[in-house]
Amino acid sequence: MRIVPFIILAIILLSVPLVWLGLQSMVDDDEFTTETGSGIDSGARIEIERLRQQVEALQGKIESIDKKVTEIAARPVASQAQTQATGGLSDEPLTKEGPNAILDAYAQVVLIANRRNVNPGISVGGSRWLEGFLGRPRQNLSNDCEAMTNPKLKSMLVLADVGPIRVRMLQPAVDSLTRVFEKVRATDPDLYARIASSGSLCVRQIRGTQGRTSTHSFGLAVDLNIDGRLDTLGDGKTQLGLTILADFFREEGWVWGAGFTREDSMHFEVSRQMLEQWRKDGII
């Protein structure tokens, strides 16, 4: 069939961007590090995501071409001859063309790449370890947010405006969060201006459990989002802006909830390693 060579050529041409993006993904992460060593180049991350979307669109075209080839091959000989006379193309395009630019990059929802390995070298404390390390924030827990009653923890609890949000957390966590946001503001002021909070302190049990203390109960966790748009829990996706923020938090020693068994990418919490260091330094 005459159309087959043209289809093969089209597939090759459409595959070129796939190869290019694959090569780009092999570039060392250091290329995205700012001169100050804080975070990554947000513009590069956004451009990569734009290219990723273009690749997904091209993959859709390739799948359409493959489907078209299968349909043509399954037609009777007479029908194939008629198809060759018309070039094998219908009046309808294989895919509809349209704008592919990211209009709202930071709030754009994207898949979380390699999400189970987004917290290298650090880990969560877990409710039992935290209770042994800091004490129970409140003796009796329910599914509702209630007051912290542990005297030692309560003495370190503060309500503060930190960067673009207000939080109620332990003082060492507030100090650490302040450092994170200062780096974000200096590196990417556009992203900084769009950060919103979905909550910090909430003394309660983990929903679906009996008496297991949530990390939020200790004043060591905060939920964030971009432009007030809440993330869908457990779908393996997140806002592009949160993937950028995660680099800053990881650098400071915070764990990103995107790596949890049930993905929770709005969630950031102080790592066990940082808490142990605070204890050594007499901070907590």
C-alpha cells in the first residue's frame, strides 16, 4: 500500500520530540539548581512540563495513526484501492489541533514523577515514634480538631504569619518554615505570591483509625496549595507549583506527602531526622 511508507514517516517525525525529551530527562538535576543552591529553576520545570504535554499530544497522534493503519489493513481489497486513490485520509483530522501552552503553570495539575522516591534520605516519624519522642499532644483523640493539652508542646505552640500564610505550629517548625519561604520568595516570587494554606495544627486521630495521632496534632505539619485549589487525595497527581515547592522543603529537611502510600501532595511535615537534630541541638 502506498500509504504505509507515509504513515511510517509520519510516525518517525512525530517520535523525534519523544527522543529529545528522553535525552532531556537524562540531564543531571544540578542544571536546574539556582546560583544560590536553593530549589530549582521554575522556568525550566514549566518548560519541561509544556514539552511533556506536547509529547502526550504526539503520542495520541501516533496511536491514531496506528489505529488508522489497522483499519485500512482490515478493509477489503476494493476498499483499499479506493482509499489509495484518496491518499488514505478522511475529511476529519486524526486529532483536533488546539493551544497547548500552559496558561496557568503553577496551578497546572500534573502527574508526580517517581513519587515513591521524592523524599531521599529523610523519613516521617510516625505517630508511635512521635508520641514516644514528644509525648501525646492530647490524651483523648477524636476525628475533630481539638485543643492541645500537653504542657510542654503547648508552651512551644505559636500562631504566626509565615511568608504568605498564617500557621499554628511549634516554634522550631515555624522558624524552619520561615527559612523555606524566604528561599522561595528570593528564587521564585511569582510562585511565592500564589502559595495558600489548607491548614496546620489539628489535634485529632488519623481518620479511619482508633487513637493513632495525626502528625498535624504535634504542630509539625502544614498543608499547602496553589491559588486555593485543593489537591485530590490519592490520585497520584499534584499542582506543578507544589512539585517546585517540594524541592525547597526537602532541602530544609521536610517530608513531602506525595511519597506516602496514599499520595497526599498538599502535606509537608518535619522529618524524623530533623527532629532528632533539634533534640541534639537542644531546640526541642
